[in-house]
Amino acid sequence: MRLSTSVHRVGADLGAAPTVDSVSSLLKPASSKDFVIKAAIVVVTLALLVSGIMVTGFGRGFGLGGLLQGDRMTALWLWPGIIMGIMVAASYIYRTALWLRYKPLDGRRLTNKELPTVTVVIPAYNEGPMVKKSILSAVSSRYPADKLQVICVDDGSKDDTFVHMEAARKEAPGRITTVRLPENRGKRHALYAGMSQAKSQIIVTLDSDSVLPADSLRNIVAPFVKNRRAGAVAGCVKVLNRYDNVLTRMLGVRYLLGFEFTRAYQSVLKTVFCCPGALTAYRREVIAPHLDGWLNQTFLGNRCTNGDDHAMTNVVLRAGYDTLYQSNADVMTIVPTTYKRLSKMYTRWARSNIRESWMYLKFATRRARQREEWLAWVDGIVHALTIPARMYLMAFTWYFAILHFTVLLRSLAAATLVALLYVVYFLRSERSTESLYGILYSWFALLTLQWIYPWAGLTVSKNRWMTRG
């Protein structure tokens, strides 16, 4: 079955209650051009690596002599780049060692008696028919019905979203609560409305454009049963519309690496820095006292409306609790299919990342001292410092690339080498040639996405959602 590019069509294909098998059956390559694209990626990869070696070995012959002689502008770019390169390389060594130690807990081994009560909160705005699929996927989970409640909040939608919420409620009487806000005030307000009504031990957030496989809820609550210090648990976000086009296939690899590698090693440190809004579970007693402060958060004098997931993660970390990751708690989500929508989403993420990384630095040392977890502190500092350093270095990289084409060539070759390392991480989770799209993504990111963090830094106080109609 071919997966349609339409969100509504995806929902229709999934049916009323998506299961692991029904979702997986949709995730099959649909393009006859796939082989040609992958072959081209291999050819270009080899060409870039060979060219990079030649440029490095024969720099003067390619016009790099003046660049490497060391004028003032070069020093401002080259030596910080070397220092950052060493720092990043060292961080990848210990991060890989931590990643190899990661292992998720199996929630299927828990008895129904051991499972905590759960409330799934689903905020929605102009989501249309897809919201019903999201709601019913939660209700259809392999979880005791008497321990599971679903609260869906319509954040003042202008379309028929609430109609579909009500249709889902009628299909599962007594298990779904619908809330309709009179006006659109943003996702954070919608989440607050749902969380405030929850009485369960665990609150799970689920995006309205996402669906849950049957065992995800059992798996995501497992750490709470085994670890009293668990305050939040991140799920594994995967791309539902992965085979729509080349962009979504690249994002399929990017998402997998962002969770199966980054959050996996962070989980070993018990410090996942951003638990995703698409699927995260929180211990209610940890976040309940801080909900009002989270709702009314301000930064640089402005009310914060985006980055709700990153901000809530900081709430848990600041309170001294663990933030963990469960790779077996999957959630399938819809990703942007166009560059315009992707860049808007990334800009929103970058703004909240800059803001919340700064907020984390304010309590990171106190947390590390209290818990004696200094490696997590180091990783957090490295992560925070990488943001301005990357913006600084990319500005100089493009300056030199304009003057010396070989600098751009070397940058592409370096990006390819890093991407090849990530391919190894990808293949450990999914052994398929889809990993080649990770290499393509590295070129795409270098050539078309480098403006996002500088722009996000300049506009960090802006809070527009930008991607919801």
C-alpha cells in the first residue's frame, strides 16, 4: 500500500485503531526512483571523499596556499574550529560508549497490577480527521481500560476538529473526555487544560498528528515502575509519512538518529535534555506543582508559547528527577513534506533550544553537585556551548567558501565523514539502505539549513507557532 502525502488520507488508510502491524504495513518504499537516488548518493559520496583527500593533500595546488598561511581572518576561524572539532570528537567518543550501554525496559513483562494509572492528553488545533486516529490509537493500546483515560483538548480550532473528537468519544464511551477551548491560545494552554484535569499517576502527552502502536504505553511507563526517581520518559518518535518524498525519507533517518542515538546515550546519564511533545510520560506529582509556572513562563520579557516540551523537561530536571528514554515506546508522527514547512518547524525548535539551554545552565551545576552526576553536567555544557560556537564558525565557513570554493568542498567532505559515522548508528537500529538518506541529509543541512540557528538566535523572543493553519 502506498502512503499518501495527505494527512487526512494517512488517517483514512490507518483505519480506526492502528496497530504495530497495520502501521508497519504502510512503511514501504513507494518510489521506483529509489534505487537511482541511492546509487547517486553512493557515487557523490565517493567523489566528495576523494576530492576532500586531494584538496587536503594538495591544498596549494587548489588555491589554498594563501588560506593556510594564516592571516587574521583565518585565525579567527581556523583555531576555534580546531578546538571545537577536538571537543566534539571527544564528546562523540564518550557518547558512543554510553550509547552502547543503553537498554530499554520491557513494559510487556509488567503485570496489569503493577501498571500505574495513566491519562493521555492530546491537544489539537485544526487537525481535522487525523485527531480521531490519534485518539483511537491511544484508547486501543494494550493497557488496562480501568487504568487509562484520554483527554483531548480542542484549542479553538476553526475547522471540524472537535467533530472528530466527539466521534472518537462516542466510539469509546466513558474513556474519552473532550474539552473545547473558546479561542486559540496555543499548544501550551491546551496541554495545561488537559493536565489540570488529570488525576492519574502518570500524564502522557501525545500529538494530534501522531498514532501509537499497541505496546507503547506499557513500555513508556516501565521506568516509573522500576525507578522512583524517574520524572519523565521520552518515547521514540518515528516518521509515519516517511516514504512521501525525498525530504521525508531524509527526515526518517534524522529522527531515528535523534532518538536512537542522542536520547539513548542521554538516558544512560539519566538526563534527556528534551523529551518530545509527540510522546512523553510525566510523573504527575513531579510536574503538578509547577504547571502554573510552566504555563506563564517568560523569556526576555515575553510569554513563552512554544517549546513546551523542552520547558517541561527542564521543570523535571530542575526538580532533581531523572529524564529517561524508552526506544521501544514508539510513536508515528507526520513530518513536513516541503522545505518551507520544515524550515519553520526547525526555526521554532531552534528558538526553544537556545532559550531552554540557557535556562538549563542556570541550575545545571546545582543539580550535578546534589546528584554527583558530573558527566551529565559536562554533556549539558558541551551541548549549550555548541550552539553559539556552531553559529560563529558557520559564518566564517561561508565567508571563506565564497572566496575559496575548496573550503566548501572540504566542508562537504567533512560532513560526509560525520554522516558515515551516523550511518553506523542507524544500521544498529535498522539494517537497511535507507541509511544512505542520512548522508544526503548531511549535504542538505549544510547547504540549506545553516541560516536557521543564527536567525533563531536573533528572533529568540518570538513565539509564533508558524506551522499550524
